[in-house]
Amino acid sequence: MSPSHPAAAYAVVLGVAQDAGHPQAGCREVCCQAAWADPSLGHLVASLGIVDPRSGKRWIIDASPDLGKQLHALDALQPRAAGSAPLDGIFLTHAHSGHYTGLVHLGRETMGSVGLPLFAMPRMSEFLRRNGPWSQLVELDNVTLQPLEDAQPIQLSDDLSIEPFLVPHRDEFSETVGFLVRGSSRSIAWLPDIDAWERWHRPIEDLIQSVDVAFIDGTFWDASELSRDIGEISHPLMHDSIERLGALPATDRARVRFIHLNHTNPALRPDSSASATLTERGFAIGRRGDVIPLS
């Protein structure tokens, strides 16, 4: 089996961009021009695949607008048997557009999935039940809602589990969670959205040191990126996160991979000074196709 097809459980990064992807609709600025001209320079919306090759099962965290491309990438890594369900489950972090609107692909207009397990927190589940077109997915049994509870793990297989944890964010329609994914010997944190590290009851340093790889919110590099009030769309600034986490030992800094980058974030470009700063300080950006063994 080739290195791109691990024999034991693993996770794979399916996208790293903020909800609207890169390039973003309506953007004609320098940050998007190259990606419009060459789509290979673009970035899909943040999502994580989880694969158990022994059982052939696959799950994803968040149904992004890029779900079609991301399922195709997952099929290339772990082909599914003919006639089998497209996924064995979807885990949702919250009700902002980049994290659940890909569910439209499961409906009668597209895939017409049958009873696909959709794991969501209580407010998130209620939002889907009460609002179309998502309610139709439930009514037509395209999805079967499965409950999530804060800090309560879901067993995916004998030695593979996933656990949601609540974080503060702009919770207009639902609560917001990150996820801990644990295999037999390795673990991952997936935390694409949070208002600020200081508003969370748990130090981010503690989360980083508790896992092998921590994918964390890196939406904006600094406050100068947008012409509108960045405070209305709160996220930790990556520049500030680097300063805060710079005191960690090098082995801990190496666990950090920033995700959920806005199209304006210069760290998306490998040749930028922001990317150079990240590397110099011992941090990294999550990259589509990154495979992380869990066993």
C-alpha cells in the first residue's frame, strides 16, 4: 500500500480556507487574481476527512460548499464499495455558511443520500429541523440526525473516536464546537472557529499540548486585511496567536497548523513574508491533502 493510502486509521485535510473559499466571490484584488487565472492556486473550504481503511468507513467534519470536490478526493484515498453510502457520517461544527451548506448535495436534486448520519449539537439540530431546505433533508430521510454532547465522545470503531468541545463564537443560529479525533496512538484537534483565545475557559496552549496535531483558527493575519470592522467577525489574529504561542517549546509549536484562512490572509501564499514568519517561528499552515496517521 502506498504512503498516500495508509493501512491504519488516519485523517486527511480536505480544505483550509475560510467559509467562502479562495478565490472568493467578487474579489478582484491581488490576493485572488492569480487563483482566478490558475485554479490550482486556489484553496477549498476547511474540512477534515477521517478514514478507517480496515472497515472502509469514512467520515468528515463539516459539509463545506466544496463537498463535491472533497468527496472526490476522499474517494481517491479510500475508494468506497459500489452501491455504498457516500459517507458513514458528517460531524458539524456550527451554522455558519462554510460549515454546513454543502449538505445541499445530499438532497434529491443531487446525490439523494439515504439515512446518512448527521451529527450535530442540540441548537444545530433544531436549526436544521426548522429551516428549509435543510428540513427537507430530514423529512425525506436523506440524513438521520444524531445527537452530540459537549465533551462526550462518539466511538467510530474499536480504537477510533471523535469528541466535540464547545467554544465561544458568534452563535446566531447554533452553538459552536471543535473536535478531538483520537486513534489508537495519536490524536488531532480540529478548531476552525473561535472568537478569541481569551474568551475560552481552556488555555489554547493546553489543547495544543494534549494532541499530536492541532489545527486551529487562522482566519486573519492582522486587522488591516478588511475594509469593514473586523471586530464584527471575531477571530484570533494569526499574528497575535504566533506571539502568544511563541513561548511554547519548539516541539509544541510544531504541532500547530493554522486553518480556516480568509482569502485576504497573506499566509495562504507560500512566497509571502507572513509565510516566512510562520516558518521562522516554528508554525505551519494546514495544506489540502495532508495525511495524519491516527495509529
